[in-house]
Amino acid sequence: MSDIEFREEVRAFIREALTTDIQRAGELMTSVFANFDATMTWHRRLNEKGWVAPDWPEEYGGTGWSLNQRYIFQEECKLANAPSLLAMGIQMLGPMLIHYGTEEQKAYYLPRILSGEDVWCQGYSEPGAGSDLASLKTSAVRDGDDYLINGSKIWTSYAQFANKIFCLVRTSKEGKPQAGISFILVDMDAEGIQVDPIVGLDGVIEQCQVFFDNVRVSVSQLVGKENEGWEVAKYLLEFERGGHNFTIDHKKQMAKICKQAVSEYDSEGRLWAQNPVFNNRFADVAVDALALEYTELRIKGALNAGGNPGALSSLCKVMGTEIGQRFNELSMDILGVQALPKQLEALEPDFQGEIVGPDYALTTMPEYINNRASTIYGGSAEIQRDIIAKRVLGL
């Protein structure tokens, strides 16, 4: 099948499966997350089609698509305003388990990730261990065939919806900090776990703090060897930072900005699309987005050849998030005060009431506020530049 024929097949499926309410949830996204219920409905429809994990090997439920086909699929879903799937299971934990998990772990967890039966969250950061992740203090002490986990994790995305969490825990205090860390899988309904939601600056709850008080977890839930979880964690982070197609998000942002620019007027009474300063700024960011797209395709090519994203994932994380913020700033400049009304209820897909201002202004301010954190979460831009300097430039 040619890429053109494949694109038409994807579009036909999207027209049939992407109902108005699910599409509305994707259109109203103000971060990497959409409405949870709509997201999981879309997840299940993709799984029924066999398309929920295109990047996985076929033997574990992948599609067997070529690199171009996977890219086309993601691009068509994003431009059609389909909700983004939760990345913690499909994009991050799944590939890591395929590489490091035991046969029992893969046989049990991978089908549950595909079906959506398990919703995962990530227990990495702590109040005193964010970008300096190796300084984490959440402990796991051996007690027979179990570990007893104590401590807390913070900025845990969508923990309020998750039934599973994968965690980095300290199993030894000897040697270098990285040497005493282990990677473990935990049930969120285990006795001793408490989830406290955190309200973001945009008024939305996406992050939580998770507390562990003598949480008992079987040793069989360890991924990799005890005290060697740092390598597992780094492998997973490469998929978190490099597995995301930032430039497909950028294309959606550009389409939104173009719609705003031909509808709003600047201080001199011109459409923003006719403002030369704006056009130069927009072109400057668009060129950087195009350059990043080719880098992302190089990463996809490495994955297709059996490799992993490597240090280039850090480059994509830095550039992708910073370019996204520049697009946010352009939208804010166009809309001005029209972006200011706080209308959180109108961001729900089933909202039927009146809104203040144009519909295309509804997500601008929440998206701008939320996206300020994109250069911090998943590894801050400063840390990523250190990685690039050491592992790419050899400095």
C-alpha cells in the first residue's frame, strides 16, 4: 500500500470512529492531556482496530507499519483533533517492559496497557528530587518476598485516574546515588497509598502528590535487577523525551494561529495576517519547527532500525517545548484581552452554555499558562542541554 493510500485509509477510519464529543475533547486540549473519559474511549476504539500502539513490535501488539505510516497516522489523528493518548503506558512503560521486563511481566502487563485496563502514572520526581533525580529518597526495604515502600512522589501526572504507578525507589544507600536505585511496579489501590491532587495555575488538576506509607509490594514487581534501576529509568526517559512528535503538535498550533491571524486585527486596524512583524516572527518559528521535524524523523528511523532515541531525545525535548512556547506567545499577542476570561467549565467537551469571546480564544490562555511548565517537566531544559553537551558534543 502506498503512503497516499494509507493516509486515505486512516482518514476514513477517523471519520467513522472519531465522534463529535471525542473530537471536541481533542480540540479543547490545553496541555498534553485531554478529557480523561474521552481519551480512554478513543484509546479503546484504536485498540479494537489494532492501532493503539503503532510503535510496538508486532509480536506484542504493534501494527507492523513503516516509519512513514506511523508518522502519517499520528499526524492525521492530531490534525483531526483526536485526543492524545496517555503516554505513560503506551509510549513509555510498554517499550521499556519489552526491553527489560521478564516474560511474565510482559505477558501480564502489555495486553492490559493495550486494552486500557491498566492506566499508568509515573513515580519519578520527589519534592527534593526533580531534575536531580538521583537524589531521590523514597525507600524500598526488603521484607521477605516483599518490599516496604515509604516516601512520596510529586508532579505525578493523572495519578487521580491511574490504577498503576511505576516508581523509582532507593534500595541501597551505598556507593554512588544512582547505584542504589531500583525500578518497581505498584498497584495504586495498595494499602498505604494516598493521592493528593494539585490544582495548576490554569485551574486544572493534572498533577498530584502520591504518598507511600509502608506500602507492601512483591519482589516480583521489580523490573530489572535490584539497585540497577537507573539504567532502566534512563531507557524509559529516552522514550518520554524522544518518543513524542512535537512537530505534529506544532502543526496543530500553526493551524490555530493562522485561523486567529485572519480573524483578529492589530492596533493599526490590519488583520494580523497582514502585519509584517508578526509574519516574520511566525516564519522564524515555523522554520525552526520544520528543522525539528527532520530531527524527529531521524529518531524514528533509529527506532525503526532497532535502536533507541539516545541523546537526540534531549535535543527534541528542548527544541520542541521551546518552539511550542513561542507559538503560544504568538497566539497571546494576536488575541490580547480576548484570551483573558477564565472559562474552565467551557473546556469540558459536553459544555452547552455561552462563552465570552470567540471560540478560537477559549484555550489560548490556559494553554499558554500550562505550557510554561513544558521546559521543566520530563527533565528541565538546563539538564537536557547538559546531556547534549556531554553526549552529543563531547564537551
